[in-house]
Amino acid sequence: MALSECTSHRVDRAYTYGGIGIVIERDDDGIVVKRVMPGTPADGRLHAGARLIAVDGEAPADIETWASAIRGAPGTTVALAVEYPCGGHKLVEIDRDVIHMQY
């Protein structure tokens, strides 16, 4: 078979988990919401740039522990203490749901 006869195809990868639909990252000052996925429980409740202060009253030591604490069984609630760059602090309670990720 000649190289020109080969076709390429895209392989989509997907997984699901119980959570709220945010992407977090570590910066110099702690854990920040990098992105809120549209159509997820966090959509409209959290915004990119929010600094996470506590999850269910605790401040995990590393990003992996933060991610584990935010995820959980669909139908359960997670409480996040957040701080925004403009100086506002608030406690946001969000019910977890099944999150579908594709990449």
C-alpha cells in the first residue's frame, strides 16, 4: 500500500467522574480555578481566577488532595471557600454530578 493511500483518523478519549466540572491549577499563592466547564454544576457558580481557600472546611496540602476532595459521588454536596481577585470572599455549596470529559 502506498503512503498516499493511508488515511488518518482521530481517536477521542473520554471518561466520567463525580464532581463539579472545574479545572484547577497551582500558582505561587495556592490553588486557582483555571477553567469552569460549560453545562456542569460549577457553571455560573464559580469563575476562572477564583482562589480556593478551603473544601468542606479543610485546606488540603497539595493539588491532588484538592482534586480528590472536590470530586465525589453524584448527588453529594461540596462546600468551597473561595476568594476572588477583586477581594470578595464567599462560601459556595455545589451539588456534584456526573462529569463527562473528552480530550
